[in-house]
Amino acid sequence: MTTLRRRRLEDLQLRGLAPKTQQCYVAAVHQLAQYYRRAPDRLGEEELRHYFRFLLNEKQVAESTFRIHLYGIRCFYECTLQRPWPVFDLVRPRKSQKLPVVLSLQEVRHLLALVDHSTAQMCLRMIYACELHLTEGTRLQVADIDAQRMLVWVQQGKGRKDRCVPLAPRVLELLRAYWQRARPHPWLCPTRQQSAPLSPTSLQKTFKAVVRQSGIPKDASIHTLRHSYATHLFERGVSLRVIQELLGHKSPSTTARYTHLTSPTLDLMHATISAPMADL
């Protein structure tokens, strides 16, 4: 490993970035070097300007992908090479205004019922019922279930934060029935050999398959389960402040996405706009 590469990895670690984020940042700088077929420390600011325009205008990468490239490259040049160029303050990713996909409660029940593998089904139930991220769900351990206090402890979740979420009595019943059959340890949803947690990639493929099988015309992913449950709570009158705590969001503005048009809001809106048209 070259001295520069070692220094770059050390800088990422010292910034406290998660291992997956470190990998994404390293890959971003590697792709930049591949594009120019030159070592990244030999590139100038004008070449970076051109590369960012290439990502935006020609490749038209998604906003999240562009942010990874921008932050990864910026970290390398500003922290490792000590080159705080103005281009990094100039570049801004285009903000998309897509409404999130939401499944109804009936659709969620239908999808989960289609999952044949009991371990995958339990993992998806926990992701939905506890508003978990994908890796938070797959890495749950049996010891994280606090049946006495009716809580689930999420250890080092997204952002390396611990949090606890309430456990519904029905979910506890399902957990106990599942444990009687599978006897998992220590992972709540392990592989068949029980030597490791269920693979996130495997669970994603399972969920995509049941979405296709269900015939539901929505581009739903596992993250949609988390978003759907938060929306269902909001529809039932749970405050955004409480939902923010359950989801582990830092900013209330992130949680505010759940104020989009929910079913009760749509019903009220339809009734309101229909009244002026009644006598036409």
C-alpha cells in the first residue's frame, strides 16, 4: 500500500466515518483516477470542475450518488492533500423532489405473507414493526429483545447511534413462536448455519421477488417498509417528534417528509374539493 493511500485511509478513520462510508469515499476517488487515467494527486482544480460537470450532465447520476462522489473527493483533497479549492464550495448536487413510496397496511400484510422463508419473514416483520434500516434489522441479536420492558435495543444503528424502539405485543408473540421453531443464537435472524446474520443482499432479493409476485404496482424496497410504518403512525395521530425519536433522525425536517399526502389527508382533501363541484 502506498504512503498516500495509507494516509487517505487513516484520515477517513480519524474522521469517524463508518466502514461502508469509507469504502464509498475510496471508490469515488478511484473512479476519478480511472476517468483521467492518472493518479488523483496529480489532478488540478479545473479537472475536478470538468469531472463534476461530467457526473451531472453526461452520466446524470442520482443525487445520492453525486453526494458520495463530492464528499469522497472533497475529503481526499482537503484533508489528505491539504488543497481546499473553491470548487468544493461551488458544486451543489441537484435536489430531487420525489415523493416517497408508501405501502398501505393491507399491502404490507400481503407482501409479508408471501415470504416463505421464516427467518426472512421475521426479519422483514422486525424492520417494519420497529422502523429499522436494512442492516439494523439483519444484525439484531436475541439479546436485543427486552421482553420485560417491551423494547428492542438497536445497537450502533445508522450513524453509530444506539436507540430503543417499542415492541408491540403482537410482534412479541410472533418472536416467541419464531424462537420456539428456530432457536436462533446469537443473531435473531441468522443464516442456515447460524454463524452469521442474514445477508442484507439476500433479504433484498427476497423482498423484490415477493413484490413482483404480489402484483403491487409500486417500486417498493425494504426501506419502503420503514417509511410506510412511520406514515401509518402519523396517520393514527402520533406526533412527528415521537416518530423522529423512533426513526433516529437528527433533524425534524427529515421526519417532516412523513407529512406528505396520507390517506386521511387525501380523504379530507377530496371531500373539500368535491363540495364546490356538487352543483355543477
